[in-house]
Amino acid sequence: MGVAASLTEAKPDEKAVRKEESALHALSAYLKEDMEACNRAIVARMQSPVPLIPQLGAHLVAAGGKRLRPLLTLASARLCGYQPSPEHQRHVALAACVEFIHTATLLHDDVVDESTLRRGLASANAVFGNKASVLVGDFLFARSFQLMTADGSLRVMAILSAASATIAEGEVLQMATQNDLSTPIEKYLEVIHGKTAALFAAACRVGAVVAERPEAEEQALEDYGTNLGMAFQLVDDALDYAADQQILGKTVGDDMREGKITLPVLAACRAGNEEDRAFWQRVIETGEQTDADLPHALELIARTGAIQTTLERATQYAEAAIAALSIFPESEIKTLLVETASYTVSRAH
Amino acid sequence: MGVAASLTEAKPDEKAVRKEESALHALSAYLKEDMEACNRAIVARMQSPVPLIPQLGAHLVAAGGKRLRPLLTLASARLCGYQPSPEHQRHVALAACVEFIHTATLLHDDVVDESTLRRGLASANAVFGNKASVLVGDFLFARSFQLMTADGSLRVMAILSAASATIAEGEVLQMATQNDLSTPIEKYLEVIHGKTAALFAAACRVGAVVAERPEAEEQALEDYGTNLGMAFQLVDDALDYAADQQILGKTVGDDMREGKITLPVLAACRAGNEEDRAFWQRVIETGEQTDADLPHALELIARTGAIQTTLERATQYAEAAIAALSIFPESEIKTLLVETASYTVSRAH
């Protein structure tokens, strides 16, 4: 089933979100033993003689999250036929490593964005303070490099350290575009490539590396990850102006309050009239906001079809992600990766 | 000349600081070409398509600093007889890598401590904001791992990634001891080992690794670095209650304002009477401070000999650093490393 079909079938209610969850659940279920080993590795490698580190770690583990990025590493390794031995579970250690990099960036993002909610629970900075979040983020980042060093592959290190630098560049670029409605859409796409797609791509590519597959398969998995990551972030940005807070576990309107430049805003602003543009300039560029602004923003976004514009882009990326897998023979894990891409988009419908 | 002799000779004025500077200048001068190559590598590897990153980088480079840690890597490599070729300058790339790790932690420290001054100039967070400092710190950290990956030695990666994790642990432990006068001196020493000595040790050890010297020389240089780092941080903590702001380039009393637990405070509190202890409890534990408190704190610290207590510890570490070099034959670079350890302590006299 293509993305377009799955989009048409999806209904604009909680069911769609459950559908995406079930695609991820199916992937998790298929990789159950690997994921359990990965979760054990995450808990084990978060230990430290400094008690606050595992305490904050436990808060993050309790908050759960989809563990999408480590799932991608595990799934990519299996897609490439990686056969671990009981002693050598490279894919598991590297999946944990990918999750550590992601968690470190989340901790720092929440400090930078002054967020109070993460995955429906109080964010780490809200509970433990900004200082602890910055420093434990640094610890997890360092620990991720220790995991890579233990794995011992220079190729893996090159991929993941480059992705880490690209993430930071994406975040800095996002900061530089904040409050700036003249940001070109290409620059917004560059931001989400850095902050999200680069790690998705690296997580996938690493799977092919541990399986020692040829460059073409590495590249195909990198392309899958890049496009999936772009689709994922576009949908996330759409949901910030559309989602039910209970389902999403984040506060609707957060991006607007922060003056963050995302496609729904750029599209609504470009498709709006002069009065609309004055509204967006006030709330996004000057940051002067009242309680009445969010409902009005949602109305403008609905009227201009900005969510649809955003999701169409997301659909294109999801289709490209699925196309990238074409070089692999059919298999259950391939089907699950295809469905993950489809449902990444359909969750917003 | 031993540390004790240099301490006796040193005078309690600006001259002593200039003397330490001249020990470092002598080391820098001896390693002039290496340091110039290292500075070029630092500037080159701070480049990014995201303009804010080299901008903030230029601010840091302009602020200067002693570049003590990269000097240690370069000096250690030369002490071990490392012979670079024009194409392979491993010691230079790794010295830049060490400075990137250090700079990343400085950027994050200044955010965590809300500092406004660094090396006598406005700190990066004061100029560019906390968000930029957190994110550019992450970028430099990632870039340091790219430099290690390019070097390609798993031993180097293991040493520097472990040091990075230890730094973060030290910083978290420091945060956990903040405002707590019951902190044992051993825990304070653990904090400064993590936040300072671990990277000094790693910077030195890496020099022996690139020269492919036996374990005993790696260990000797690690011991030199650890003890030098402990001495350096003890002196730094003493200067926070003693230095002329113009000379030090930092604000006297910063540590007290932050309720930071350092040896001068622990020693003054332990050696003081009941009234003194009540004073320290108010200013350090409750954080209630007035303008009159810093002069009174300096008086109590002087009366109880707390600076002297701190510097005696520093002297012991400096002597241990010098002793660790005994396995190396006499050479100009060895003499310079010995003098660096001596003057690290004498700068406070």
C-alpha cells in the first residue's frame, strides 16, 4: 500500500495516531529481543558514580518515547542480514549509542527552548533544572562516543560524529531563523534536515555498516533515513498547530510561542492576505502574543490550507523513503520499514 | 629548581603572575611552529556553513587564553620523541581536538554558572546568549570527535571519550555539592579531578600514544597531567578569593556568589569559630549575600590561613607532577614541563 492510499484511508481522529503507533509497535514487536537488549544497554550505560546522572536517566527512560532512532538501527541491520552472535551485538550497542545522541540533544533542546513538557511528562529541565540538563546531556554525548569506541569501527564513528556536528549546525541555524518570517522554505528544510533527518539517516546507515554490506545498500538506507526524518519533522511541525495535546504529549502552539519558523507558518503567511501577514509579523517576529492569538492562528492555518501544504511535502519525502528501499528484496522487515514511512505521515490525518 | 624553592622566591605581586606566564611563554616559544599549526587547525575546523558558529568561534579565539591543554599534548608528544612528517601532524590535530573539548565545556560552564566574564572579556553567553553557547558547545564537542575519527586511533578515542564523560560527571558532582558546606574535602577533590585534571591527564597521555611509547611513559604522562590539573584548579580556586581582577581576568568572589564549594571556603569554615561558621552558612548555604560579605569573607579566609592551606595542597600535587616525569631523560622540553608545574603554583604567591 502506497503512502497516498494510506493517506486517503486515514481518518482525521485518534485512530490515525493509533495506526502509526501500531506500525511502530509492529516494528518493535518484530525486533522485540533486540529492543529489550537495547533498553538494557541504555540503562546499563547510563550508570555513573554520580547519582544525579542515573536519576535523570531514569526520568528519561520512564518518559518512554518511541525509541524510533534505535529501532531504525536495529531494523536496518536486520534488513541487511546482520547475524549477531551472543557475544557480538554490535547493532544493539550502536542503537543505544544513537539513542544517547538523541537524548543528549533533547535535553539541550528543552533547555534552549525553555520547554516544560516532553512526551506528556514534565521535561527534565523542569524537574532537575537547566544546569543538570546541560551537563547530563554532555555526559550522554560523551558516553555515546565511548560506545562507538568500544564498537571499534572508524566508519561508524565517522558517520555518527558527522551526524552529531550536523545536528548542532541545524539547531544553531534554527535559532538564527527564529522570529524571521523572511526565512526561505529551503532554509527551513535545511534546519529540519540538520536537527532531525541527519540522525535518522546515520541511524539507518550504521545498520548497513555493521552488516558489512556494499556502499549501495549503505546509501539506500541513508536515503531512507533522510527522507523518513524529513517527513517525520514536517508532520511534527504540522501537529504543533493541529494535534490534540493528549495524543501528542506536547503543548499545541509551542512553536508559535517560541517564534519558531516552520512550514505551517511560512505557508499560512505566504497564502494569507495583508491583515494575516500583519498578524504573523506581530506574533512570530515581535513575539507580542495574547491568549486569543493561538485560536486565530489555527483558523488562519486552516483557512490557507497550510497543514495540507505541509503534509503534501511530508508525503513526498515518505514516498522517497519507501522508494529508497527498492534495492532490497521483499521481506517482513522491509514491509515494516515501508509501513513505518507510510504511517509517519498518516498519523497527522 | 624544585617547587618549594620557586615558591619561596616568588613574590606576592603581579610579578609572580608574569613569571607563570613566562613559563608558559617559554613552553609556547619552544613549540612555536606546533602551536601555530594548532591555531590554524582550530580556526579551520571551526568553520561551518552556519555563520554563527565561526562568529562565536572567532570571539573565543580572540579571547585567547593560555591554550594550556593543547600545549600539553604537543609538549608530551615531543617529550616522547614524536617525529611528525609534513603530511602527518597527529599531535597538532589532537591538540586542536583537546582544545575543542575544553572550549565546549567552557561554553557550557558559563551558561550553567551564568558567568558574564571569561578571560577578561565578556563571556560568549553574555554576547551571543545561552542558546548559542549550548549549541555551539555541542558543535565543538561533535567536531572534536570528528578530529579523533580522522586521526583513527582507537586508543586515543578511548582516552579522550572517557575524559569527556569524566568531565561531565565532575561538573554534575560540583552542581550536587553546591551550597553544601558539609561536602567532604575528598568529594571536592573528586570534583576538581573530574572538571579539570581528567582532561589535563588525557591531553598528556595522548602525546605518548601518538609517539607510540610504552605503557610506562603513557602512565607517567597521565600522572603528570592529573597532578598538574589538580594543582592548577586548587590555585584557580585560591585566586578566586585572592586575585587582582585585572591580572586574573575573572571576577573575584564569583565562586562565593555561586555558593561553589572550594577548598578556601571549606578550610576557612573548618578553621573558623562559631560566628564564622554562621557567616559561611548564610552566604554559601542560603545564598543570602550583601555587598559587605565579600570583604568579610576575604578577611576570614586570610585570618584562618585558608589560602595557604589550599596552596600547600597545590604544591604537593605540583611536586607529584614533577616526580612523575622522572622516568624521562633530561631535555629542554622536560625542563619546560617541570617549570610549568612549578609556576602553576607560584602564580598565586
